[in-house]
Amino acid sequence: MQKVYNERGFDDEIIKCGRCGWEGSGYDVNIIDLYGLSKVKEVHCPSCDSYLGGVQNADSKIADRNERLFNSNDPFGNQFG
């Protein structure tokens, strides 16, 4: 199971990659944020691009709203519909 990190203090968190052995701080990893559409940003190893876990967005109210819009069945309430 992958770890979910808290966004506050993440830059100082020590992270290890089980695949290639890379070790460094949260500041050094690759973060993938899907334009704020998800509650969790993906954390990837900067060396081998393995998925290492996720970072919980600090402003979850905005993420909750965006997730509802993205997953909506209403074509008029969904910017992707």
C-alpha cells in the first residue's frame, strides 16, 4: 500500500523508492497534480518515475467540488461533458 503524505511539511519528509533505491526529501520528488481535479497529488520517484504515493491537497473543499463536477452525470454541470 502506498503512503499518503500531508501537504504541510511534505517538502521536509524523507522519501525512499523501493524500486531503484533513490532516497531524498519531498522537495526533490516529481509531483503530478491533475489541475486540482483530485484530492491527492501523485508522488513519483525523480530517478525511475515509480509511483511512491500521494500528497493530500491542503484545500480539500476545492478538490471535493472539482471531483463532483468532473464525475457529474449532468452534461450542463460538467465542463468535460
